[in-house]
Amino acid sequence: MKVKRVLVSVSDKTGLEHFVKELIHMGVEIISTGGTHRFISDLGFKVRDISDFTGFPEILDGRVKTLHPKVHGALLAKRDLDEHVIEVSKHEIEYIDMVVVNLYPFKEMLEKDDVMHEEMIENIDIGGPSMLRSAAKSYESVVVVCDNKDYDMVLQELGKEEGISLEKRAILASKVFIETSAYDNLIHNYLLNNNHGKKLFPNQVNKKLIKNFDLHYGENPHQQAAYYLDDDDKTSINWQQLGGKELSYNNLLDIEAAWNIISDIKRRAVVIVKHNNPCGVGTDLNLASAYKKALLTDPISAYGGIVATNKKVDRVTADEIVKIFTECVVAPDFAEDALKVLLTKNNLRIIKMNGHAEDVLEYKRVFTGFLVQEKDCKDLGERIVASQRKPSEEEQQDLEFSWHVCKHVKSNAIVLAKNGAVLGIGAGQMSRVDSVEIAINKAIKAGFDIHGAVLASDAFFPFKDSIELIAEYGIKAVIQPSGSIRDNEVINSCNEHDIAMIFTGQRHFRH
């Protein structure tokens, strides 16, 4: 179809000058409103005011200008229906062939500090969504443009002899409804949270997800995958890739897991993650030493793993990292000489983190629905020494360290630690005692002396068998949530073997 008349009303005027200039060059008549009319007129282009088109002035400080039968009649009339054609002629309505509208900047206002409630209300667009929806409903005879990124494509299509195709008009129309839906959702959340108190789980949740990039592949090479961002969440982009090949689905899962673990540890630390589980964690005053401790936990599993640190990566640490094959390095920053070393590995993905995402909810797909829960962000709360012997100061530090790591291990989770380093991890087993055995065997296989080590468990011990097992190897302190009907048996077993035990009252299952 050909376009003879267009109504333009935009808040974001990016690209508008070139777009309007080309439309006028094609002989298209421009109708506009308020600030957009002034902008186009100031450029020296001929533009018709909306009041001239409707025969009615803008009123109520501009709140009402396009909400008029001549505007919506021009958009909603079915041009192939005789009755509509007769009515249009009777009421002297001029057809509008294209609508170019983007909405008041409600999202941008939300992101500003100290914006008054009255100002937020004034940035609720009424006429814009109405025109977009009317034009989109009539896409068979009207072109609708709600995104300035589409300007070039529209100009290219209009330049063709046959004009813009029905297929392109349908695609543009479909974008309108996702745009207005997301816009309404922003307003819904604002009004709900500012007038009735913030609801963690509102009755309805709408998300606008925008594809950020395609992934190298999904969980397996035969599965395609892509990474989407929540357009309503300004904290969703909290990282950037500085080097290396394309990211895969599993890379992103492991990067997030590694960053969550390392962010929980207050001391200078390094974690190595494999298949969403930590396979090595070390702390030290020196970052390179912390990395070596983490690597010693399980050097076999560390091959092809994800390395993350909570401090800037220095040259010495970078030299250590590149000695073995590593998929990704994740850190809050990189020294310039360290980055040069890491970039010598063409396939090594280098990820710089810009803080931590603040979203308090996590979503998991189940059947045709979603499970939504708060993130497990609680720190170690009140601790109760349940045993006769209290842990030493050194044991206490290792217990807190191992507890933070244990929170991020797949259940049933067991973590052995000593002197600020993880010695062995048992994960994902159907029984807790099996996880204990795996953690011990891993530590012994790695050559560690586990006598005097501590143990963290993500949930209670259902039986005393695990305590009896660790006693054989000289493990001297335990941290666990408690809550078993056999807690007293477990406590008595600790007392018999002079093992200190702390109850946290807080479980950390991770499925």
C-alpha cells in the first residue's frame, strides 16, 4: 500500500528528522501534535497541526488532543466496506495511512530519583496507546510504527513501487500490542506498589522479555538457545564479556552460579564451578594463593570449569589461571596486564561483573506454569552451639566459610573445609551419608589431611551415621540447620566424639 498522510506524535525523537524529511520527499502529508509539531516545524518542514485536522483545539493542558472521532474514525474505518466509506465522507473524515507514535517516558521517569507522584501520573500516556491500538487493529489499511528502530525499514518499504507489504504491516502491528502491554504493566506495578504497599507475589505478573543475543548452543549442541533480558528490570544487565568466543546456555548457568557463590564470601576468594556446582573454593590474603587452594580441591573437575573471584584479577593470578583449560573467568574487574594474559587464550570467555542483580525473585518453569520464590539470600543468622564443646575461633571461621559454600551445592550437600579452603564436596546424592562419604573420599584422593577439618550440611542429619563416619577421620566441627526428630541422637554422638556442632535453624536446599 501507498502512504499519503501520516500522524506523528513521539516523545523520543531519535531519528525523527531524517524520517520526516524522507516522508516529505515522498510527498506524504505530516500531521502532528504539541512538542512533536514544534520539533518538525523548527526543522523547517511543513507540518499540519492536529487541531486543524480535527477542527477541535487541544484542551486540558494537552491531556486531550488525539482522542477525537476524526482521528480514530480515520484509523478504524474499513476502507473496503461501503457503509464505512459513506460515514467517513458524511463526517468529512480524512484517512490517516500511517501512525508514528512512541509513548510518554514512564519507564525513564521510574528510574529517576525523587520524582513526584503527580509527575508520574502525568507521564501515563492515554492518546498514544489509543492511536497505536486503533492503527494496529486496522493494519490491513494502516501502517503503525511504535519503534524508531523500524524507521529505516519502513522508508525502504515505502520506496518500493508496491509500497509496504501486508506482511510487514502485520509485523509492525504485532509489536504494538507487546509494547502497550509492557507499558501498562509498568503503570500497574507502580500504582500497586506505591498505593497499597509492595506485593512480593501480585495476583498477575507480566514480563516483557527482549532477546539480547543468540547463544552458541543450548544445554547440548543440537539445542538452539538465546539470552533474553527483562525489559522492566534495570539491574538485568549486570555483566559484560571482554573476550573469548560465544557464550553457551551452560556457560551462563555456571557463570551465575559462580558469581552467586563468590558474592556470598566476605574474604578474598576464588571459586571454580563445574556443572553448576562448586568443585573448589579457596580464600587467602593473596588472590593467586586463593586460586591455588581452590584448584587443589579437585584439579580433575576444575579442567574446563568456570573460575570466579570477588576481587580484581591481577597478573600473577591470571598467569596461574591460563595454565589449565578454563571455560570462563568471572571477576568484578581485571588489571590491564592480567587482561592481556587472559586474552592470549582465544576461547577463554572473560566476564566482568558490574555488581549483583537485585531481583529478589527467581522463576522456574514447571509443566505449563512457573514456580516463583524469593531468592535464598539470607546470611548466617543466629547460631546455637548444640554440643558440649564449643568450636575454636579457627573452626568457627571455617564453619562460616563452609556454610556459605554449602548453600550453593546441589542437595544433599556436604562441604569439608580447613584453613579457608574447601577440601571435599558431596553433592546431589539421594542420602546424606553418601554425600559425606563422597566429600571425604574426594578430600583424601586430593591428598588432604582432613584431621581437624570442619563440615557443613545444607539440611539436618536424619541419623547419627554421618557423625560416626566423620569421627573416624578426625573431623572436629559441624554446622547444620537442625530439625530432625533424632537431633538428640546426633548431638549425643557429637559429644561422644568431642565434635563441636552448631545449629543454624536455617536450611539451604538447592534442587
